Amino acid sequence: MNQEEIVQYFNDNLKSEENVSEAVAAIRTLVEYIKCGNEGTLVELLHNIKQAIERLKSTDHGLVTSIASGCELFLRFITLHHTDLDNPDFKVCKNILVERGNLFLTKLATSRQKIASFATQFIRDGATILTHSRSRVVLQVLREAALAKKRFTVYVTESLPDRSGDAMYNDLTYLGIPTIVILDAAAGYIMEKIDLVLVGAEGVVESGGIINKIGTYTIALAAKEMNKPFYVVAESYKFARLYPLNQQDIPNQFKFPASALHGSDLSREHPMVDYTPPAYLTLLFTDLGILTPSAVSDELIKLYL
């Protein structure tokens, strides 16, 4: 597969399955690349995989935070035991890498369901929930809560500039969940009615904070001031080896679409994400379990050991 075929395969994955995340589509693409590659050595293959990852990160499908962290974990996972890859027959090595890649994907496939089983316990009957933007994991949690016969109402921000909150409203309404779209600026106004805030994340960083759709930090500030629990749901492949201290510490490639990074005046571009420090988060629900923000660094160490 050449660079254009890599992007095409990635795009086809996203189009063929509505609820697949960009990170999972990227990892599927890498597994396919390993199968089809014509490299003659492991070193050459790993070099080309890294180039393929950079190419996937340069696409304009969403933001690259989860793609970057997911692909990094994938590469770490498939090369974890180098002794297994010392076979002189390179075809055997490739088969091992493909098997490990498929195993990694199998683990990812159960992530959202595990998260939903943890998070639904914290949604009580009659609750009023605020969510921000569109998150597939949040949607799964609320779907499971509705299936458990819990009654609740959801407020969802419209989430400018792409109005992804409207898509979330449509998803929730289709499930029969009472949902109201509000202005982004109305989050503070509505907070006194809210029992809990539930958001997804583009990335979970080493401090235990999150990178997510712009406006998340503002909502977290209001929730903290009014003593409302702020819950995050995120798959472990979104755990990123970053340690931002403020908004300016988020790398530009995570804040802006790839198309804006080439020749644009970034001071005139609207950042797509912000950073919410761990002090504003109550709990994180992940496929690794229910974590406090301070426990995230320990889990990251385990993932990369």
C-alpha cells in the first residue's frame, strides 16, 4: 500500500461503519498495511509503519489526538516481545505482527461496553445530565442506561463551530431519550438544574486531565463552582503521553485540523479542543476500570511498560 492507498483504506473504514472511531479505523489500516507490505526486514517494516502513522495523522478526519495515542499504543503492543520476532523467516514475523494487531483490535471492540457497564451505575433514575458535543462513548453509556429502564433527561450543547451537538441530539432522540439542545454559552445558566456532567475525551493526558472539544474546560469550571460531579468516559487507547500545564501546552497538531497547519496563520484559527486539568474532574470511566485523575499516570506506565 502506498501513501494514497493508506488514506483511502482509512477513509473507507470510516464511511463503512458509522460508529467506528478515527483511532480504530487508523489501527485497522495499519494491520492491513502489515498484511500487504512488501518489506524484506522488520526494521524496514517498522520504519514504514511509522511513516504510515504520520500520514494518517495528517488527514482532516476529526482531530489527531486519539489517532496519535492509539497508533502509538498499537505499535508498542505488536512489538512488545522482540524475541518472538527474531525468526529468520520474515513471513513468520509478519504473521505474528498481524495476529497481535488483530488481538489489539479485539480488545478495543469491547471497550465501550465495559465503560458503559461502569458508568451507568452512576446515573440514577430521574437524573438530569449535561453533555458536550458528540461522543460515541457517552452515547453508549446513555443507551445502556435507557435499556436499564432508567429515566433521565439530557441537555446537550450545540457545540460550535461544527454543531456536533445537533448530531448528538439526533442520536439520543432516536433512542427515545428526552434531549434538549442548548447554546454553548448557556452551560453555566443551566448548571443549577444538572445532576451530573458526562463528557467524552479526545485524549487523556499524564496528569489525569483531558483534551476534548473546545468548551469542555468552561463547562468543567462551572460544574466545579456549583459542586456538580464531572465524569469523563474514554477508552484506554486515548491515554496520551503528554503533560500540558495550560492551554498553550497543547501541541498545535492536536488543536487544529491538519489543513490549517500548512501555511495558515494559526493566530486566526479557532482551536478545536481545550485542556481540562485534573482538579476539575471527578472520575474517569475507562475500559481499565473507574479511575481518579491521579490514577491515570499509573495506568499509563502500565500501558507502556
